[in-house]
Amino acid sequence: MKISGTGALVGAAIGAGARSAVVLLNLGEGVPLVFVLPSAAIGVLVGLIAGATAKPLVGALVGALLSAIVFELFMLPCASLFGTFGSISGDKNAEGKFLRATVIYALEMGVAGLLAGGIGGWMGSREEQAKRRGH
């Protein structure tokens, strides 16, 4: 498997921007940078990995899965914490409510990864085609 540096860099840039946009979309204006930067950093990593494939469909699939799964891996401990606080306050369904509320957020993160991997993979494939043609 060939790795595309261009696809990786494009994917990283789009991943950082797209995941940051999802955070800002969901948390609103004035959100502290400390909430945006970790998601942007994950977007860089997801975009690097997915965009490097130089295959748009593979990159899109890898990006979507990585981005959504990483997000859910972060949300599961948060849900557990909500469940603990909910049981203390008498709301035994707090954990489930929290997880249901984050489903759309996880899908949005998946779309951010899909864009990063798909566009990065597309740019990488274009670069590979240009190299084969001798440009």
C-alpha cells in the first residue's frame, strides 16, 4: 500500500477544521479553546491516517469510523460519570439520556472524519495519477 503525503496533509487539515466545526456547532459561540483543541488534534490524526490511503472511498470509510469511534470512546466514560451523578441525585436514567443525546454528535463527528478521509484520499489519488502520467 502506498502512502500519500499530500492526501495525509489535506486530510489532516480538513479533519482539524471539520471536527472543530462540529464542536463549535454543538457547544455554541464562546466555547473555551480547551474544548476545541483536543477535537482538532484528533481530527489531524484521523485525517493523516485516512487521507494517506490515496483512495477516496477507503479514506472516507476509515475517517468516518475512526472519528466516530474515538468520539464514542471519550463519551462512554462521560456517560458513566453522568450515571454515577444521576444515581446520587435520584435520576437512574441519566446515563442513558446522556448517551442518546450524544448520538447525533457522534454522527456529526463521523461525517467530519468521512470528509477528511474522503477528500484527503481523493487528493492523494490525484497526486498518484499525476505521478504516473509523469507530471
